[in-house]
Amino acid sequence: MLRITGADAIVIDTAGTGATGSAGDLHVRDGLVAGEGGGAGTGDSPDDSVEVLDATGCVITPGLVNAHHHLLQTAFRTLPGTRGVPMAEWLPTMAAAYGAVGVDAGLCFDAASAGLAESLLNGVTTVADHHLTWPADASTDDTVAMATATATAARGLGARLVFVRGTARDDPERAALSAEAIAGALLPGAGSPTPGDTGGGVRGGAGGGLGRGGIADDGMLQLAVGPAGVHSDSPETFRLLGEVAARFGLRRRTQSNEQVDVAIALERYGRRPLELLEEWGWLAPDVTLAHLCDVTADEIARIAASGATATHAPGCDLPMGWGIAPVAALMAAGVAVGLGTSGGGSNDASHLLADARLAMQVAPLVGPPINARTVLGMATAGSAAGLGRPELGHLRPGAAADLCVWDVSGVADAGVADPIAGLLWASPGRRPRHVVVGGRVVVRDGQLVTGDERGIVQRLRARVGR
């Protein structure tokens, strides 16, 4: 039993109005939210062993959900020649850095450990890692080892991970075989989809580890597949990875309609990316589209009609010069929109709350303003919707107990009328006091308690020589 006591406000639901509960205590049992309030009726019993977290002067929110990251790039931040340059220059610069260090399971573990530790310290409890970088000579076993290393890093730190077996100009058949092998290794017992299931809900064999949507039984690991986009991957890649997704009940993710994506699609196919994705079967309720900077009103309507979801990544799109997604228009059309940081090759921080603030600041450049509570909803419930995870992104009874305790008693919040809005508008470098994932305290009093932060830094520095 965990009790978080004395909060000024508890944000129960970030979808819609972003309603707050009453000030007081939040109760957690068996990894789930048991209730909120300051008195009886929350299910405590005299035999409960209760751990207490002090939330005096704080606001409690659901844990943030980073819907689009590239954790490997954590090892390659602020590289010269990677900001504000054309994709034709960015790609070889990153490739040279990867080649100089050598991408293998060890690097994946070290980079993921750093990126996930940073995420937890910034209040991000779930990270979707779209892994696109696979050595040309990597065997299927090598790719399984790389995916396993990333998952091992997440489990050790207590972070929820969505590992997306991505591709970027990879051989389609090898990528599909790798995706199948990763599913078999990380989710033993994976079977065939339940008949009639279009959202990725499957059941594994007896004693298997696969639940709905390619999610492990304990909810800490989820698998998905995702080509980088029509600008880099062939129709065959999309077809074969789509078949793997259907076979194993995995969700699908890709990147679409950055300005460079549109330009390459027009040059190569004479058509725009979303038209191609629709033709290739990749506009559907189990698909999430990242970026969407250059979309027309007709394309927004097409996305909404398909049931696909979206991920906004302003911390990547702005410095790369790819544009700004029209988030207000997407949401007005009924598209669920999440928030992601993207990776260290374009956004040097895993600080989703800071990117939420940026999303508010740039929204008026492409449409009406978006208020703080709505953007907080994007970073929680919106991202969770794109992952098919209704238990995440809110703190209603029965939800996964993933939450952040944010101190709003300091000078940065002095004079703030709405402490929920103040989380985003004030103090862009804000970190939470406590972070809980599945009822487990992973950050206490601003310190990572599930790993050695100094050791993580030293290992990565030794590996990359920086």
C-alpha cells in the first residue's frame, strides 16, 4: 500500500476538461490507483503495510507518456552538423557517428539507461522507443540482443517501455524476420490474433507473456512495429511489417508529413505520404502517425475518418525546420493527439514537460491557442490512446499507478493562479519531487532510486568517448 499525502491538488483525468480531484491523499494498492481523498473509504485495512510519500505543497498528475523517442540517439546529442540542416546532411552525419562508436547491444543498453533515467527524473513514466538504427551486417540474433538490452534497461529502472521495431531503408524481409524474433524473445507465448480483433488485442498460449496489443502481462513492456516513413521505406516493408503486426497483435507506428517527407514522396511517387499510407493499409485505428507538420484539411479529415492517432513532436520539428503540426485542427477533427520528444539527434532532452510548454507556445503560429490543461492531456491520456493503453494517462480508481508529484510551493510558482497551468507555463526546467510507476517509487525527493545515475553517465561516456 502506498499513500501520497497532503497534495494541494490531484489531477485525476487529463482527457477533456482535465478535471482535478480534491486536495488530500491518493491511495495505491497492488500497482493500481485505489482512490483519492483524505478520509475513510479508500480500502485501507489495519493489516496494510503503508509506505507514505509527502506531497505537501504539491500537485499530483498522471505520469507523462512520451509517445515518440529514439533512445539510441541519447548517446549522440548536440553533434555538430545535426541542427537546422537538410535531411541529406543530417543522415550521413548521424550515420558516421553511429559507425565510429559501433551500434550493438551494449550501446543500446547504455543509451537506453541514460535516456530512461533522464525520462523518469523528468516525470516520464512510459517511453515509446522507435528504434530505427540497425547495423547492415547485424544478424537476427544481434537485433534480438539489441532489443533485449533496451528492455532490460527499462525493467531495471522501473520505466514502462514500448519498443518499436523500426526500419530505415532496411531489407524488408530481414526486418520482418527480426520483428518476429524480437516478439518471440521478449513476449514468450505470443500467438495468433484473436479473431475479429482489429486493435491488436491477442492472447498468448498457456502461461505466455503476451496480453492485449503486444503487451506483457505486467504491463511494463509493449512491442510495436514501425517503418521510418514513406520517404525511406518501400511498400514491401510496410506490407511485411503489417503482416507481423497482425500475426502478433502489435500496434503500428510511422512518421509522416514532415516537410522533407512530403517532398521526397512527391518526387519518388508523385503523391503525398498520407495517400500512400492509406493505399498501403497504414491508415487504421492501430496506427499512430508522428510529426504531421505539413497536412491539408482534407488529409486531417482522412486521418480522423481512419481512426488513426497522431503524435506531436515540436522539440524535434522546430530545430530541424520541418514545420509545426496543426494540433488544434487535428483535435477538432476528432484525432487523438499525443506528445513525444523524438531523439537526441534532433531534440537533446527527454523532457516532455518542457516540450509540452513549447507546444503551447507555437500553437498560435498554425491555429488557435491551446491551453495548458489540454496540452497536459496530450502528454498523458493523448499519448496513451495512441499506444492502446486505456489504463495509463489518468488516475481514476483502477488505473495503473503511474504518477508524478510536482512541487508548486517555490518562487517559480509564486503568483500563479492555476497551479495545473503553472506546471507548464512556469519553470520550464521543472522536475518532479516524486515519481511512481506501477505503484513503485522510482524517484524520491528528486533522486533516482532504481539506478545509479552517476554510473549510468560514466558508462555512456566511456562508450562514446564523450
